[in-house]
Amino acid sequence: MSALFSIMMFWESIGIHNMLFFIAILMIWLFVFFITGDSYDMKDDILASMESK
């Protein structure tokens, strides 16, 4: 229970603006991660199709 209380105090000390900023960066990072991941998959598919010819 004390751990939960300390997390709540930490949350309050961070402030809502910093949390929104952190969440925004996290969302952007995930978006970039998925985009680059898809491009890497496409690259592998292209290489595989070239090798099969």
C-alpha cells in the first residue's frame, strides 16, 4: 500500500503536462517503430523475391 502511495505522490510531483508530454513521445516512438518494422519486413520480402528468381 505504501508503494502505491509513493507512486501517487511521484505522479503528482511529475505534473499532468509532463505526463502528457511523455505519453506523446511514447506514441510517436511506437508509431515510428511500427513504420520502420513494416519497411524492414518489406525489405526482407524484396530480397526473398530477388533470390527466388
